[in-house]
Amino acid sequence: MPQRHVAVNGTRLFLDVRGTTTDPPLLYLHGGPGMSCHHFMTWQGDRLARRLFVIGMDQRGVLRSDPLRPGETFTEDTLVDDCEAVRAELGIPRWTVLGHSFGGRVALRYAARYPERVAAVVFECPGWDFGETERLRLPAAAAIFDELGDHESARQCRELVAEPSDDLLDSFQLVARLVKHDRYDDLYFHRPEARARWRAAEEFPDELQARSAAHSAQAIAGLRAPVLPLLAHVTMPAALIVGGHDLITGPAQVAAFERLVPHGEVLRFPEAGHFVQLEEPEPYAEAVVRLASGGLVP
């Protein structure tokens, strides 16, 4: 099926839909926030579509979806409402929801609020606890700054991570200084060849990138809201995919999943970073197909 837009909840959302409608449906929720589904569909869309009916979606205000209107605000719950409206628009009774990084927050909220619509939920390196995530990212960023000779930025990273509060939103601008050194992506990829493939993906016009930036600015502000307690409401089959070198889903978040979702399955990929979907594409796809086809641990 071709790429298309659907009108829901006062906006138009971009969908990249692949596969056969008779196969098990899978909704992919991208991270970033504001990243879009483009990268995932580039390296996993056709592979997964051999066995699944795959729906990639640019979230509200992101890239190829309509831009946010002047003064428009949204929350993670707004994004959940959009997912449910897309499901209804496509006429899918129930689907598996796969959320990566920030998308793992949206997937968790969706599974907790609409359990009757989610056949299974898969989380890939989700960002459920912002405080723990930043206490992993900041030391790694400090090491890179020191390597670059930017010892002042390294010092600021270490001072911020030493703060007792988990309100670490200032870390975004601080860590983003790595962008000008072309080293920001080092935080997310373990294998250099994966980083190169990431960089080779299609670039989009500045106007579309600005849409994603506006989405990201709002979504980042909402990361303070805790979501870990919602794991107790995950009643459907569930799986957590984690990369051995990932800096987003720390051990406390994995432990919370194991404690609050006792029927869940943890899949570990020791040689992957934050994007298991790219660094371990074949075993990742095999796992997602199994999970979406009903092969989760009961």
C-alpha cells in the first residue's frame, strides 16, 4: 500500500503502510521525540512486511505530517488519541504496538489506556525514566567532550549528573553541543557501520525538519512526567528489547519491567546500542515478527 495521509483529530498524519492486510498488523511509534518513522521503515519496513502488515506513522506535527498550528499544544495522551483514531480509520480491530525510545512512552500509555485494542506491545530501548537516562547519557557525553578537548562542557556534564534532582532537562542543550563536533550520534550507535548507514538515510527539506523541531520542543517538556507505574497496567503480551550499549533504558527501567510485567519477555542484544533495529536488523526482525504473530512468552 502506498504512503498516505489520514485526517484524524483535527490534523493529518503521514502513514507509510506496507504488507498485506491479512497479515498481523503492527504499528510503529518512532522516538526522538520528532524523529519520524522514516529511518525505521527504510531498514525494517520491507523486511517486516514479508510477514506483517506494517504501519509506520509520523506523529502529530512531525516531518511529513501536518505542522502544529500556531498555539497548538499536545501531550503524550494526545498522541495516544491519534494512534487510536488511526486504528479506527484503518479498520483494524487490534494490533501490536512497537514503540522505540520516546515512542516507548507513547506505546506504554496506549497499552494501559486501550488494552482491548492492543494485541501485544513491544518496547525497544524505551525512555520511561528521564532521570535514569540522563545519568547514563551525561557521563558518556563528558567522556567524548574530554576526548575533544572541550573540558568545560565535560565538567558541566559531570556537575549536572551529580545534582540530586532528576529534573535534568538542561542536559538536552548541553549534550547537543556534540552536534557541532559531529559526535552526537556516538551516544546511540555501538557499531561505526551502523552510524554510517544512519547518516546515509534520506535528508528532508528544512521546512519539514522545522516541523519536527516544534514537536520535539513540546514533547521534551513532558518527559518529566513519570510513566513507570503504568507498567502495572500492561495486561497483554509484552516484550522489552534492549541493546547492550544503550544509554536510554537503564537497569532500573529493565528491573521495573520485570517486576511490574511478570508475564513480559526481555530480549537482550549485547552488541547493539540504542537502535537495535539497525545494528541487529535480521535477529531484530525475526523477534518482532514472532512477537507480533503471537509468539510471546505467555
